[in-house]
Amino acid sequence: MIYDEMIEFQAITANAIRKKLNGARRESSVTKAVELLLDRIVGAGNSLRVLREHAPHDFTFDGAMILRGIYDTMLQALYILSDPQNQESRARQYLDYSCVEKHNALDLFDNSQTHLGHHISKSSRRAIAEPMIKQDFQQVCQKFKDKKGKIRGQWYEGTLRDLAKAVGFESEYEILQKQLSGIVHSSAWALQEIGTLYKQPLLQMWSWKFSFRILGKYACYAGLTLDGIESELVRRSEFNIFGDQSFEPNEEIGG
């Protein structure tokens, strides 16, 4: 029961901070980018909360896949917020890359042999939308080209591991991303053994810890002062989850 109470308290507090941030927002590229990412993180945490309360089945693997998405999103948001001097430029890159993705979608449907692809490729609405999509792409594409002149596959340079290293969580990433990715891709090892390590309360506690990392950074950016409890949850979230001796997963957590 104590873990249920802790998880519920974290969920309530995280959602309360998010609500406070709505009242302290200031329009900027950083605000727009981080709000997209933060709402994804907090929303996914709330989804885990619903599963824990109402799922009639063991949702460990489904929860692990959600946590994988939370972690990926968290690293991107941390990367944007971690360096005050580059917050605006990184946020702008994140937002501008959507122009690349829209442009790539045109090629995707043009080359598709499916009915859907043909329908979208020949849509009468395309004549209206396509010129603007191409214009937006031309305005931003240079910033996403590599040394060979090719457009990279994501908005940031390097890999997700590079982002983890930049924000100080590379050793955490090495373990968590590898194991959760095994579950996402349904490897035999992961489905037989890894799932037993990620008990349902652990998934939720980590999901909220990852949320507090972003909530704390974003509160600083927004100039929002958190209360003592909120600040303490943010402080605790900053430790590597595999190095925090105040919480060690064991069989008792599995319930």
C-alpha cells in the first residue's frame, strides 16, 4: 500500500506543477517545444496510472513500452532545457524539424503502393498544401544536413545516447534504454527475463521521476517557484535511477 500512496502523491504533485506552469507561461520557442514534450511525458505517466488502477491483466510489458517512450521524450526535453544559452536554438530546431517530416511524408505516400498512399498522393487538397510544405522545407533544410549533404533522421545531431551523455545520464541510458528497447522489439530474452525486473510500481515511480526532471527545469525557465515538497521531488529525480541507494528494487515491490 505504501507504494500506491507514494505513486498517487507523485502523480498529483506532477499534475499540480504542470497546472501552475500553465499560469506562468511566456510565449517562446522553448515554451512551445517543451510543452509538447512535457504533455507527452505527463500524459504517458497518467496512462500508466490508469493501467495500474483498472487493467484486468498484467500490463508490465505494455507499461515498459510506455516508459521507453517517456524516457526518449525526457532526454529530448532535458537537452533543450539543460543549456540556457542554447535553449532557444535547440527548441527552434525541434520545432523546425516538423517541416522536414511533413516533406518526407509526401515522398512516403508518393512511393507507397497502397490504396491509402495513392489516395493521399492524388488528393485534390495536395495542390493547396504542397507548395507551403516545400517552401517551409527549403527554409529549414540546411540546418539538418550532415557533412555529406544528407538530411539527418532526427532533429538533433548524433544519437539519443549523445543526448543522454550531454545531460549527464549516459550510464543510466546504457542500461535502461537497452532493456526497454528489448521489450519494445519483443526479443526472446526480454520477454522471458527482463520483464520480471520491471515491476508495475517501479514503472510508475520511474515515470514520475522522469517527469519531475523536466518539470523542475521548465519551472526554472518559466521563473516559477516551487514549494518545499515539489522542490524535494525535483531534487530526488536528478539522481541516476540505478545509483540512488534510497530506493532499490526488490521482490517486495512486485507485490
